Amino acid sequence: MKSYLLTDKKMKKNILSNSIYLILFAAFFLLMENDTLAQRTQGTWTAKDTMGSGRFWAFSFAMEGKVYGGTGRPMFSSLTPLSDFWEYDPATDSWTQKADFPGGVREGATGFTANGRGFAGFGSPFIQFSKDLYEYFPATNTWSRKADVPGIGFAFSSGFVLDSIYYIGPENGTNRMLAYNVNTDMWDTAAVFPGNDRRAQVTFALQGKGYLGMGAGVFSGVYGDFWAYDPTVNRWTQVADIFPKSDQSTAFSIGNYGYVVNAGGTGGGGKNTYRYDPVADIWEFEASLPDDRIANGTSCALDSAGYLLFGERSTSMGNFSSHRIYEFRPGHDNNMAIDASLAAQAKVSLYPVSQALLKGKVEGEMRPARAQLRILDMTGKTIAKQEISIPGSFELSVGHLPQAMYILHLEQAGKTFYAQKWLK
């Protein structure tokens, strides 16, 4: 890694409406050894075989080279959910029906894999929450009932697995998190979820931590906040928000990243998949579905691929139950990104429009890309951060920002490629 320090440019003073001024000048930037910066090749979705009966609000899990999914509601006009259960084989791109889910008809159920074993449960037969949980044995095509979850149960909820423990919550109306040990078949509690109570949240596990976010309030509100749970200290920490917000999404993790499918919105926006980088704490666009927008689907990961099952297709003709499975292959990082010598020519303008909001623009001869904008105080503490498009305009919420010297960073993959001092 080479480091270059730029000579401070002559400071320029801009008088604004409220006599607010700022001084911009280049300070330093970091270059990689080959004078390029890491940038991603985006992932892809591929439509695979369909199965006979479409549905949404289903569950899924993956184990032993197969993807499993079942239950759900066939259409909004139907008052009776489904109880059937299916196996998808990626090697042959084919479906096989298996033994029905033993809990009976169910929508809003959830599935998970722990220690190579598949589980499914909870959900709603009709309005009420369910407490039952079952394990599926593919060798014998049979189910076995496990310990019921304490409390009122869950529906339209999901959880994450860390080691042998499955965490689910927040419990409706209490923000309580429940933890199920698949080895002992026993339930316990974990640290109370500090965010707002919600349902239809998305979850995934990544690098020893569990992530939970998005969803809708029990009575109102759709959320885009995300939280990380660390089991070693039994504590939650808020991480970067995702935008747009949604209560119709699904999520999984592959390798070092988490992925959220359908991050809300209509039309093309609702087809998008976003990738979470826990090191840089940023969300980045990853891929779009090749067909219609899919809402209220279910997803899981198998080896190095992700799978989106079922859901509601949103088309110009209306909403229809999906009976297709899509396969996701993640992109990868490479060194075909912004030429750092051109990044040195970047011009960043920044000015306040209110006490809590800044507007700015990144200009320069660089390939279009996504970057993390970060403002630090002179001690190195991050004051504000946001993912932005470069070149391009942006807005940044900073709260109360005292008059002082700050450093503005542009980063990719956790590495700073441009920085400048900023005096408020």
C-alpha cells in the first residue's frame, strides 16, 4: 500500500444565505499498489424450473444439496393456506413433492438449517400465531415435532442461526428474542431487541453475528433500520440502514456478505437485490431479477448460491402467485475500478442547507461507481456516513454539527481512495 500526501490548495470561501461558509481543499488519498481500487462484478439471477402450485408467505430451507419449501397462501382471495411441501434439486432443475408439513395449513411460517438439519414451524393457520416447530428427515421423508416456542408464538417472522442456536424475534408486542438450541431441543431468551417491534423482518447470519432489519410495525410504519447481534456479549448494535424500506423482502448470506432480495418499491426498483458488507458497513446494489418483481417470497442459500422461492409477481396485469424458483450467483471483487490517478482529480463540493442536512456533489473523470462517503472529526471518529454514486450529487444527514475541522473520506471496500479537509 502506497500513501501520497497532497499539498493543501488555497482555501476558497463561499458566503451562503445564513453566513455559513466552508473551506474545501485536498488533503490526502491512498492508492493501491497497482494504482487501481477494488470494485465489484455484480451478481446475477437466473430463472429456473417452475412447480405446479404458486404461493406466497411460504417457508424454505436448504440441506444435503437440495432446497425445500412449502406451505403459504395460494392467492389473496383464498382464505385457506397450503400444507404441501416440496424438494428442489439444483442438479436436475426439478421439483419433487414430499410429505406434507405436519402442522397443517400454514402461512407466514419460517424455515432454517442448523448443524445440517432442516427445521420449519410457526406461522398462522388463520389469524392466530403458532408455537409448533418440526424437523424434517430427507432420508425417510418424515417429520418430527420439537419443543414449542414459549410465549404467544410467531407468524410472518424469521430468524438466524449462529452455531447450534436459532434466534427468532422480536416477539410480537414484547421485543423479546427467543433462542432455540437444536442439540438440546430447548428454548432460552437472548438480549431484548432494541429496535421497534416488527414483523415481516429479514434476517441472516454473517461472520459470527446475526443481522435483523426492515419489516413493518405491528400497527404502523415500514422500517429500513438494521441491527447486528453478537452472541459472545449478548448485545445488539445498530448498523447501516438499507433503502428503500420494505416489509415484503427476504434475505440470506453467502460467504462474507448478506443479501436482501426485493428492497421495496414498485416496478424495476422492487426487483433489486442489495449486498451488505459488514467490514465497510455499507449496502451496495448487487443484481436485479430477470422477470417480474417478486414480493413476499422466501429464500435460502445452498453452497455458493442463493435461491428465491415463490412470492407474488407484480405485473402490469396485477399481482399473481409465483411458482418459480430463481438461482442467484454472487458477483466478485476485481481490480477494474476507478483509476486512482483520475480519482486524484476529483472535485468534491459540500454545503449545508440546514442545521442537520448537507448537500454535495462529486465531480471528476472517473468511471461511475458506488462509494462510501464518510465524515470524521479530527480524532478519527465517524460523524456521518452514507453510500453514494460517484460522480453525482448527494444529501447527507449529520444532525447537530459544531463548527470545527473535519475530514471527508470516499471509500470502497473499506479503503480510502480520496480525502479532503473540511472546515465548518
